[in-house]
Amino acid sequence: MNKQQKEIVKTVERAFSKLHILDNLSTRQHRENLLRENIKGEKMHRSFGRNWAQYHKNTASITQCAKMFVVKDICVSLLDENKWKVSDIIHVKETVVVSQSIVQNYKAQIKEALIGEDIQYLASLDYVALVDWELYEKHQEVA
């Protein structure tokens, strides 16, 4: 990974660590459940093509990408807690709808846990930046 990717991972790790409170709010371990589902999804995504690793060298790990999605989805829901409807669940990753539900139920605790973090930045994280920096830069030039 390059310097920029390492900085993204560091920021995600810090925010993810702060979200440990999600495992202590009810009988469910919300953060760990989201992480487990996102790891499963990332493994599935990377297995679609037999040559994924050939085209994605020096990339973030499966777990690092999964943590990014946990943090990103929570932060997206903090910014728009009514973005998804139950009917959306067949069109989007289930974890985004679950993240929204968690935010709707524990918004104050999550905001308090993430004090000092840039929620807007975390919500805007781009998966491509973690797995293909050159492609990410090309997209930034076009945008």
C-alpha cells in the first residue's frame, strides 16, 4: 500500500476501534456482526475472478476493506438516517440497512464515540482507493 492508502487504513482503524461501543449496547454485538458480514462479502467479491490478486497488488486486506465498509456505512447513516427503506434490502448490501437501523437506535452514543472524527470524510471513503490507487486517481481526475 502507498502512503495515502496507509493513512486511510489508519483513520478507518481508529474510527472502527471507537465503534466498539456498538458491541455493548444490547445483547447483539453490532460492530462485530457488521464486520463479519462485510468480510464475507469482500471474500465473495474477490473470488469472482480467479485473477483478482493479479490486478490488485499492494492492496488493503479483506479485513481492512470490511472495516472501511462498517465505518463508512455507519457514517453515511449518521448523515442521512432515512436513506434506505426495507424495500431497498434486495438492491443493496444488507449491512447498509442494518447500519442505518443501528444509527436510528443508537445515534447519540455513536456520535459521542466518534467525537473528533470527520464524519463527512468517513462517509465519503472510496473502496477503490484501498484496492487500486492508480484507478482511484484516474477517477478523481475525471470527476
